[in-house]
Amino acid sequence: MSKVDYRNIEKVPDRCGGRAVVAGTRVRVSVIVSCHRQGMTLEDILKQYPHLRLSDIYDALAYASDHPLEIDADLAADDELSVQREWPGGATR
């Protein structure tokens, strides 16, 4: 069995909290996955992030496929942060 190479994906401790990102950027793999899950095509994602290449998106989706628990945890953490910003301290408006 051959090893999958994620040459366009990196995890750097001081960049985006050490989360998986497209190499040389601050675009997290979880963001690309979220866009894709919301129905964006690969071309739509490229329009949203014009500095990315198609190979970056393919690598991000492949990485996410091979690391689903990590990516789901990143997405859940993002959701929790959104809720905390909307209702700080659990208070409703």
C-alpha cells in the first residue's frame, strides 16, 4: 500500500493553533471541508480563495478524509467559538 502524500498540507504550532492548513497559507483544511459540505464546488472554493491551487483543495479534502476525527473536532471547536461570540457567558440577548 502506498503512503498518501499531503505535500500541500502542514501543521505549524504557531499558525492557526497548530491546525492543518494549506502550506504557506492560513487557510485551514476544516474551512475547505466546511465550504465543500455546504455545497460549494471546487471551482467555487478556488474563486473564494484565489491564491489556492486545485491541488491544494484536493490535498485538503484527502487529508480530511484520512483524518475525519481531527477535522470534525476542528469544525466543532469553530461552532463553539461562534456560539460564545454570539452569547458571551451563555447569556441571551
